[in-house]
Amino acid sequence: MFIDFFYLLRAHELEVSVNEWMTLMEALSKGLHQNSLLGFYYLTRGILIKTEADFDKFDGVFLEYFENVKNLDAIPAEFYEWLHDPKEMKPYDPNEVDARTTYDLDRLREMLKERLEEQHARHDGGQYWVGTGGTSVLGHSGYAGTGILVGGEGGRRHALQVAAEREFRDFREDNTLDLRSFQMAFRRLRQYTQQEDGPRDQLNLEETIKETGKNAGFLSLQFERPRENAVKVLLLFDSGGSMRPYSRICSQLFQAVDQANHFKDLKIYYFHNCVYEELYKEPSLVQDSAVSTLSVLNQLGREYKVIFVGDASMALSELYRVGGAISYQHYNEETGLTWLQRIHARFDRTIWFNPIPREYWPYDYGADSIRIIGQTFPMEHLSAEGLARGLKSLIAAR
Amino acid sequence: MTEFKGTSQYVVSESLLRSVNIAIALSKPLLIKGEPGTGKTMLAEAISEALGKKLLIWNVKSSTKAQDGLYVYDTVQRLYDSQFGGEGVSDVGRYIKLGKLGEAFRSEEQVILLIDEIDKADLEFPNDLLWELDKMEFYIPETGETIKAEQRPIVIITSNAEKELPDAFLRRCIFHYIAFPDREMMQQIIAAHFGALDEILLEETLRAFYLLREMPALVKKPSTSELLDWIQALRIGGIQPERIEKELPFAGVLLKKTEDMEAAEYHFSRGKGVKSGKNGVRW
């Protein structure tokens, strides 16, 4: 049943498995769709689709497949009134019903169309009009072998109508790189180790047995520290003017990192285009919030994962010249590149995330500086995919 | 057939109602996702109340292991007991304590089992429960006992989407996403909690609330539960409805972050030239 629908879903990259499909078949045989298209819609979506990001895609496929049923939408409201409160069914007469089970769908549609034009009142218990409790092939709560269900449970709000609203459009994954996908990516940044501090509250059975044995059978419990995430992060944000177009994505990245509570330590600093003698605690880069870059570097161990976020687009003098920093008040004694290389050498793992899509790197305004910085730091595009890859490289074994 | 129809306190959308009943009929776990504060946890309570079945809650934390839900073998206690020659040490069963899942399987009557915030746990956590949720049974090697559900519990699982759940796990669930309630639905929810409210109060409150939610700058959007708290606060404080529009009394109930308070103040004060006041943000 509906096997085409199954393949249509799969053709639209909705990864419906055979198991789920069988579950749907079981549900249908139990009548959980309650004989309505709306019920069928919720049933299939609940069983087959497992993320709200796919709801919109599903709605699209559902519409595509069931669109030819849509003309039932045109049933006038008064028909539903006549069909309300189904009348009690007449005694079953097999002869009368069975004779009519051979109508095919086209014939039934034709009949429905005729009735819609000529019916002006409620009719129950009969065989001709759209009604309840009878043997008419049109209506509900009756005996017809095959027919078109009109009204009944869920009839007033049509499934195609729900699907047509496509209210989940916002959730489509290809469309957004939202906070959640950032968070998800950062959750992968975990490295478990035996911690050096923290309470010893996990029983080490092996050691306990060993120690108890040594203790001539007198119980000696041995505890150890549980494993915890040991990842420490140093996040450096470019807060310069050319980053403004990416402020939304950067602010989401910032929130994701800030809310991730699984890091052992997290330090966040800002810089303007390139790092020099000073880093800033505030994105506004005001002088009050400046700290010496060297003192920051000296406080942090090699194990800090360094994440740069910036467009790496700047004049080459900002990288190559003493005093070439973009900020007029600031005179740098050492070149920007020296500083970048110093940071790179100071830590085990570094990564640079660039909000400019990779394909533009060779042609963008900052093509030269992107290339030069890319020689020092591994660089990834700031997208869900690039982020996942980059973060993975931070913890992968070398 | 057991059917859930909602309760007087808990307003269910039609689609959620269907999902719940589908899950019950197919005896599959129902996975509920949605923004915080859309009543995911309350759903299980409502189902339990409506169906008159006992509710077991398994609160998942970041340190929770799948094993904790099945049973815990209290080795330390047993070792201590053996040291002092306590009675019944040889009976391992005495030291097996069933977890929530175990309890739910053991129960003679059908129960509702809420596995709350499954995404808090480790990434592997859901995978470790596949068999148990599928077959509704597990084996305790220490005692050689198999705990099998006589009455398959109705399992409700909630997730805040902090982590992605594994596909194999998802395939076994019925999925439902609770969308944030629209105005109409919200009015029903408020009516369910407070009965008939002053219409102007309701109007003004909802207006301010949805205005706040639409602000892109907010780090943490206020949710349904915060709105309900806010209305409660406004009622207790005897705030005149007209004031809601001008000031935002008890803004702290809605907005939990300093930067959000500032953002709200900035957003609303533009062009209206109003200063910050004592009772909240004025604009």
C-alpha cells in the first residue's frame, strides 16, 4: 500500500527505513489513521519523520503525492453539517451492499461530483445521497464496500490543508545554520581523561581486590576519579569592520560556545583583523579591556585548543610590516604574521574558521592574506560541515 | 483501547493528541521535542492523570548511564556487609536495585515512564537502551534473572535537541515536535490555568509577550511557563492592564539574562524616550 509514496519520500532524501514503513503498515491495519487523510498525515509524519527539520520536506512530498485527492477539499461546509452525528446503521444486507463494491475511483468521484451539485439536505440511511448510516458509497459510518469517505473523524480539517500550510518551513536544515547546529558541533569537542583533580568517588574494583588481598582479606576500598572532559578552549574573535556582515553567525557561534558547559576552561578574546601585542576582552575593542597578548599566552598551557574566527582579510602590510596594524593609535613592534606564528607554535592544536565560503577564498578581497594565514593555520569555512571537520581535527590523534 | 484526550489543566493540540494515541496504540516510545517551556515534561503528567496510571520519572543527567535505568549492583554495600558477616550476603539479589526502567517493567499494572531530557546524557546513551525499549526486557547477569514487562509501559521521552539522537534509536520512536503555541492556543493554555481573565489584561500581556519573542536580539526567549508566571505576578501585583503597555512590570520573570533586559529596554525605548524605572523596564 502506498509503496510509491515510500519511494517518493526516499527519492527526496527522507531516509525512511523499511522498519518504519512496516510500523506504518501495522498502524494502518489498526486503523490509527482514523479513516481520514488528516489522520493519515499525522500518522505517517509521526512514524516516518524524526526531526522537525524534515517536516517541510515531508509536507512537500505529501502534497505532491496526494494532490490528486485534493478536489475533495471542495466539499461545501453544509455537507459536513449533514454528516455530523451519524445516524444509527440499518441492519446489514449483504446483497444490497456487495452489488455496489465494484465501482472504481473515477466512477466514485464522478458520483460525488453529481451529488455535490444536486444535494440540498441531510440524507441518512439510504443508498444514493451523501450521508451516514446507510449503504451509500458516499459518506461515513455506513456499509459501503468501497467508496469515498466524506466527513467523519477529522474530516473538517483536511490533511492536504495542513500540509499545504507548510508551517515548518523555518526548520529546514539546508536553509539555516542555527545555534543548535553550532552547539551540536561543539559537543563533539570532548576528550576524556583521568582528571588530575576532583573527588575520587568511583570505586575501582580491581584495585580494591588487589588492596584487600594485600590487606589479608580485610576490606580496603579504592576509589578513583571519574573521567571528565578535559578540553580547554581559547577562542579568538575578529571583531573588525569587515566582520560586520557575519555578525549574526558569529554571535550564534559565540552563544553556542558560551553555553557549552562541558569545557574544562574557556577563554574568549577579541582582536581587530590580526593579533598584535594586545588582545581585548570586549568585542568593542576598547582600550579598557585590553590585555597583553604575551601574558595571555603565558598563562595557558599547550593543551588549549585555539580557535580563531575571522575573515582573514586584510592589507598585506597588516601582516608584514612593523607598525602596519590597522588601528591608527596602535604601533606594533612586531609584524602581525610574527604574532600569528608565535601563537601557532605556542599551542598543540589550532584552527581558523572563516565565515567567507571556501570557494571565494582565492578571489575575495582578502585572497592574499587568506592564503598566507592559511599557510600557518588550518582553515575551514564557518559552516556546520566545516565546523564539524575543524573541531574534529582539534581532538583527533596526530 | 486506551485513549488520551487531554486534561483540564493541560491543553493539547490536535496533532499532539494524535501522536500520543498512535504511540500508545503501537506501544512504541513517543519522542517529544520542542523549545524549552512548551510543556514537554508536563505532557507525561497529563497523560498519567488522564489515564489514571502511575507515572515513573527517570530524570536524565549528563552523568546518567543507561545501566542506571535498569539496575544498580551495590558492590560497595555487599563488600562492607561481607566484611562484618552480615546476613544474606550470599544472596546477590539483595544488592540489586532496580532503576526506573526496571521498576516500570516490574510493575504489575501498566505505568507511564517518562525519560526526561534524554539528550542531556552521553551521545551513546540512547543506543544503549535500544534492546530494552524494543523488547521491554533485560537480563541481570549477577542473578541470572530476566526482568520482562508484563504490561508494556507507555514510554514518553523528551529532548531539548541539545544533542542529535542516533538514527537507530529514532527509528524505534514515534516523533512529535511541539511547536511554540500560537496566540489562539496560548489563550486556551492561559484559560486552562487561570480561568477567565480580564480581557484587556490578557490582550496586553500577550501583545507584550509576542513582541518580546519576536525580538531577534534576545538570547533566551521567554517561554510559556514564564508567561504563566508573569501573568500570576501581574495578578498578584494588581497591575493595571494599561501599565503593561507602558512599562514592563516584573520583567525579570520573563527575561532571565541581563543582556536581554537591556536589549528589551533598548528595543522598546527607541522613539519613545523613556528611562529605566524601578519596577522594571519603562518605555
